[in-house]
Amino acid sequence: MNIPEELDVLLGEAAEKFRDMEKIRIVSHYDADGLSSAAIVLAASLREGKTVHLSIVKQLRPEVAERLKKENNENIVFTDLGSGHLSLVNEIGADNTLVLDHHHLSGKLNSGVHVNPHLVGMEEDTLSGAGVTYLFARKLDDKNKDLSALAVVGAIGDIQEENWRMNGLNKEIVKEAEDIGTLSRGEGLRLFGRLSRPIHKSLQYTTRPYIPDVSESESGAVQLISNLDIDLKNGDGSWKKLVDLDKEEKKELASAIIKKRVTNGIEDAGEIFGNTYTLSCFDGRLQDARELSTSLNACGRMSQADVGILSCLGDKDALGEMKSVVRGYKRTLGKLIRMVRNNDDMIEDMDGFNLLDGVGKIPENFIGTICSILQSDISKDKVLMGIAESVNGRVKISMRVPDDLDVNVGEIVGDIEETMDIEGGGHEKAGGAYVLSEEKDDFIGMVSDKIDDRT
Ligand code: C5P
Ligand code: ZN
């Protein structure tokens, strides 16, 4: 694997520090990348005989830092968070600190080891939090290579693919997982649940790529396939899944999807194809890495991160429970999406971006995902900013950037953080922040100016 030398040195330092730790406090982020990271560092720690105490948080906020400080931990490992809040990490002041993250940098770590692709000038979206954590685990011991597939799940969760293909070290991790046989990569139609759902359900559940009249509409999905020359049932009477279609049938389905998109003004045919990742270490629908990633995201957002992490590690009870967590999450998400679609006035066309005001209507755990789903649907050339109510007199803001727009919201949030009391961060295409409710309009104004400067 072509790990840049500087990164490799940092990984070596982190591994060395870790070897000396006995009791370890682990803190990770609550999204799919964070839960994959947590599963990797947990497995690696237990294999080394460490005692661990793991927490999953939405954000490294001052109250979280305060709690960690009071615990007087000797050793703390942060995964998929920390880089954007190094002053808080410094304040906690554990004897030994590791930050294994990929978020934009803010400040400098006073003591400990900080591993982040931005520190060594790597390109955006070539390594996720789970990827950094995996490279660390692999540095610790070669036997941890069997955790590589989880790093792929994390990268998918953080939407690190470009045109649905991995780049840089992410791509090399895919190769490593393929080589040891835990994952196989294919190329095909990017429909949700391709291994596990009846085709009309796959179509209905697919929102990226968006299929007008079909995404999130069972009747629309049934209508699309009823016009095709595809037998929807297998010989034994069971529903066919995407994986059961032969080459000709797949072609016909792809043409129908492209036609539907083109007639609704979405020209990019290539967007419906991409890499598929099949995980041999899971059964049923979770064999599809995209589906595992979505399920982890659901667990985090439903405050049941433990179910997601234990599922990653193959725990049978957790795997059973994850199904019902995901069902509950989908039900809530579906309701919220329908609410926004049916209420045009929730979206305001602003200078440089669209504003989705979900205060009092959309829970803060859902605003980011809703923005991800609706972004391309609402506008292909504007940033979508969503707002939801949070705690401690703050609102939660989420921003999503269309693929072709050259705006880096992670950077914008970082700039604003220098002059305003916000807690934020993110990446090029997805960023967010907690902002005092009374300063919400100032924040919006600043984002608008900064988008203006950049476009
Ligand atoms: O919460 P949301 O999904 O909108 O977050 C988008 C990105 O911004 C994530 O990578 C998240 O870690 C980051 N973020 C952050 N600080 C916040 C909110 C989001 O670093 N307060
Ligand atoms: Zn991440």
C-alpha cells in the first residue's frame, strides 16, 4: 500500500503510544464512519488485551470535553472526531492522547499523536475516519487487515466516492479487503438493496441517484417496471432482486431509469452506475456494504450506536436488533421527507443557497441526512442548508454541496469559527455547525457572503 511517508510515521508513533496503554477511553463520532471507526479500534484494542471504555458522541462539544476531563483518563483515543476541536482535546489533557481523524483541522494538538490526512497534504475524500483508524490498526498488527472492509463501509458512509468510485488510499484499502477475501468489488446499477430487496422496493428506496416519480414512491416504482419485459418473479415464486436479473434485463432496467431521468431534466446517465461492494463476512442484505453503511447511520441517529458497532463485529443479537432499528429510522425519515416535499414553503431560495427551515419540525439527528437526500432533488447548482433545533439555546445547521459546485463548506465553517462562537466542521461537500439561536441569522449571512466570494 502506498501510504505517504509522513502519514506512515504518524501511524507508527500512534501505534507505539497505544502499545503502552492499558486502560483506554475511546470516543468516536455517531455517523456510519464513526461507528465503523469505533468497531475497528475496539476490535484492535481487545485483540491486544486492553481494557476499553467506549462512548459515541454527536460532536466533541464543551460539555463532552468537560465530562471527559472529570473522568481523569490516562489514555484517550478519539476516532473520526477531534481534529476540528483540538483546543477542547487539549483542555481535557489526558496523559496520552491519540486523535485518528480526517475532519478539517482547527488548532494544534499540544501533546499526543494526531493522525489526519490533511496534516500531510493528502487530497480530500481519499481517506475516511475509519480509513485512518484502519491504517492505525494495521500498523499495530498485520492480523488487523481483516478489519479493512469496515474502513470501506466508513468511507461509503462519508460519501467519499467520486462518481461512485473510491480514490487514493480508500481505493487501496478496497484492494486490500479484496485480497484477503472479505470484500468483492463489482460494477453495476447503483440501486439500494441490490442483494436483498424485490426490484420495485430497490427502486423505491433508491434516492441517490434520484429517479423522479420512482424514488420513495412504491406505486411509481411498480409502474416503471410493469412496462418492461422483465419477469419479476423467480421460478420458485419469490420476488427477483437486482442481483437475479440477467444481463439483458439489467440493460432494459437501466435504460428505463435513464429515460425517466432524462425526461425530467437529469441528463447524467453515468450517475446511475458505480462500484458495488459485497461483504463476505455478513449475511443477507448486510452483504451490500452500502446497506451496512446506511444501517450504521440509522443506529447512530436513533441513539443505538452499540447495536451498530456490535453488528460490525458480527454479534448475532445485535445483528437481529439492527433490523428493527433500521425499520424505525426509515419510517421516521420517510415521514420527514414527505413533509418537506409536501410543504414548499419550508424551503426558501436565498442568495447562493437554498434554506430548509426545520426548526420545530425536523429533529437535529435527521437534518443532515434529509439535506443529503434532498440536495440534488432541490437544486443541482446551489448549496442546501438545513436548520433544526438543538439543545443549550443552539440550532443545528447542516450544509450539502452539489457535486459540480466548487464550494468547500467545511472550510467556510472553519473560517466562520474564527470570528463567531459556533461549534462546527466538516468536509468539502458536507459541513455543519451548532450556532446560538439568536446568532442564526448572522451565521446565515456569513455563509451567504462566503459562498458569494467563492462562486
Ligand atoms: O451533521 P451533518 O451530517 O450535517 O455533518 C456534516 C459534516 O460536518 C460531518 O462530517 C460532521 O462531522 C461535520 N460537523 C462538524 N461539526 C458540527 C456538525 C457537523 O464537524 N457541529
Ligand atoms: Zn468521517
